[in-house]
Amino acid sequence: MRFSFFKKKTKKQRYSVAFYNLENLFDPERNTKILDKDYTPNGAKKWTMERYHRKLYKLSKTIFKIGEEDHPYPPVLLGVAEAENKSVFKALLETKALKDIDYGFIHYDSPDERGIDTGLIYRKRFFNVLHSEPLTLMVDNAGGVRDTTRDILYVKGELNKELVHVFVNHWPSRRDGGVETEYKRVIAANEIVQKVDIIKETELDPNIIVMGDFNDDPSSKSMQILKSEAALFNPFETLHIPETTGSSVYGNKWNMFDQILVSNSFFNYQKNTHSFDNAAIFDHKSLKEKKGKYKGSPYRTFVSDRYMGGYSDHFPVYAMFTFNS
């Protein structure tokens, strides 16, 4: 966890990689192809342009400051979840806080019935996109009906000219029960394992970054599959304390659903490579409820249909890397 918003001098060759669930970043326009009616001016949540721009303003300020205590610059890579379409990405990057940063983005419309997708925001100066694609997640509900959930976004690129493979995730929810839906997230984990195996057919020791809202904690079966089968290190295992610490809250329990995992190749210090330093939850006090029953939990935009005017129901998470020049 990091609390200070004051900038301080750090090594010039450090870079932050982050993930942020934006909590239903919809524009107010109706799209009849998805279930976004609630997020319109006349919908249940009375989602007006004013509220939309207020949320963009708050999210952009947060993105600019993620990991600020460790590094005085905004993330070089930022995976996001729950963004409706390309227009919200463009609007987010055109905000005052982010417009002067050389950010680009990658987004694909997913089969999700609500239209909330993943995306990758990246600094063009440092990251060169070579290839991107959505990995369709084929899972069925208990009755055998297709669960139209989010794709896994895969991006291959060069970070400071070093080849890196990035996966951005928003795995199937626990809405119908954690145990009952576990198999869906296991399928998602195995999808990544299969893709990593394909990458390893042509690369001896590839650099892999897997980030997202996994709807599972680090100790869950799906996350353990990523550790064992894809040989990934999960720094958020030691950060999760269910009684006091996590990236989101459900009931009285802290969850660590938002995580960033890295391959063991990031534990080297050879010239012109990146090395993993540390990871943290960005839970600055401005992102927290100030009082009441939920004091200390993420300051949300909505609780059901009640407008709270906050940021998100998740804290961002980030990992720091050093470029060995």
C-alpha cells in the first residue's frame, strides 16, 4: 500500500505497470446492442453527461498518480476493465490530467452483454505495439447456455525495445456463487496457460505480464494454475489480508481480485532488460470512503442505483520495474 501523494526523486530508469477496474465507465448514449439502458440520463442510474465527465475527471487524476510514491510518472502500461467502448477511452485520454501524456490505447468490443470490456493504455514513447488480439473465452452457464463474458486482451509489444507479452483480464463474476462459478475462471486460467505455451514454442524465456480483475483471490484454484502451469510469480499473495487489506470489499471481507503476475524472466539484471522491483495497492485516502459503515473501503460511483459520486469500487494496483541500462 502507498499513501503519499508527494513526488520524490527516483531512478530515471524505473517504470510502473498498473491495472484499474473503472467500475462501469459508460458514456450516457444508448446502445441498443448492449444492456446499457441504466447508464443513460433517463435510466435507473440517471447517468448524465455531468456525472460522466465528473467520473472521467476523477479517474484521470487517479491514473496520473498511480504509484506516485515509487515513481513520479504515470504508468507506462495500464490495463483497465469495465470500459464500454472506444469513445470512453478517447474521452478519458483527452481529460486535462492525461491529454499531454503520449497515451494510446487498444480495445476490442467483447461479447459481454453489458458491453463492459478490457483495454490496454500505453505510453507510445516507451511501448511499441507489434500485435494485439482478443482471446475469446468459451464458457457455458450451468444450463449449457453460453456465458457471453469478456475476452482476454492479448498484446505483444516492445517495452524499451524488450519484447513483452501482456494479458489484460476481467474474468467471469461470482454473481451466482464463488464455488458455483469457479470452473469458469479455471477455464480462463487455462486459456492463458495455452497461449503462454504457444509463445514458448518460439521464445526460450518470454517476458509475460498477466494483469486484471480475476474475481478470484491469489489463493484461488485459478490463480494457482497461473502460478504452477504458466510459471508466473504473484506478488499480491503476500499483500492480501482478508480482514484488513485488499483491492475491493464484499460484505466485511477484503478481496484481492485485482492482481499483476509476472514471469520469472523479470528476475534478471542483464543489460537492456527489465527487472521486477515491487508491487502495491494504490489505496490513497482520496479513493476511500471517509466515514460510516464502509469507512476505508473504495469510494464508489454507485451503491446499487444510489449515486455516491466516487471513483470506483476497486483500488488500482501496480508493479514497478527497473530497466537495466
